[in-house]
Amino acid sequence: MKLFNPGLILENDRLLLRPSQPDDLTELSKVTEPDIWKHISIKVTNTEQLKLFLQNADDEKARFQRMQFTIIDKKSGQLIGNTSFANISPENKRVEIGYT
């Protein structure tokens, strides 16, 4: 079942969203600061939790339930975060945008 192109890239003048890659872990580990996560239902406050979060995203992608994107600031070229198409349900024609 192919829901969308696994190499999908979304962009505008400021941002580029590309599929997340294992090499993104180092830069994404900067978002494991506890204060960032205090108002979010899941907690990713260390590198091990981040690895599990990203592995879960890969597992859900394999089940056609999620597509994880890494967000790049085009001006600086820096990785600044991630987001997802999640809870994908072709039967219900539904996708959530988030898990940011």
C-alpha cells in the first residue's frame, strides 16, 4: 500500500521538510531539553528517549501510519526540529499533522 512518496519533500521560501534520517539524531538531540517538553503529552528528555521516539516513527511508517519529517531552516541550513503526518487512516481519508 503506497500512501505517498516516501521521499516526499515539502518546502517554501523559509523551510524544507524532508524525510527524517538516522543521521538526524545528533542535531535532534538538542531538543531533549526538559523545558521544551513540559507542555507536551510525551516526554523526550534524553537521547535514549529520542532514539525510541524516532524508532517508533520508523515502525509506524512501515505500517503506513506515519511519515516523519525533519525541518531545515533554509537560510541557515540548520536542522531546527521535526514534524509528522500521523495517525494516517486511508479508510477514513484522515491524516493528522503534528507530533512536532
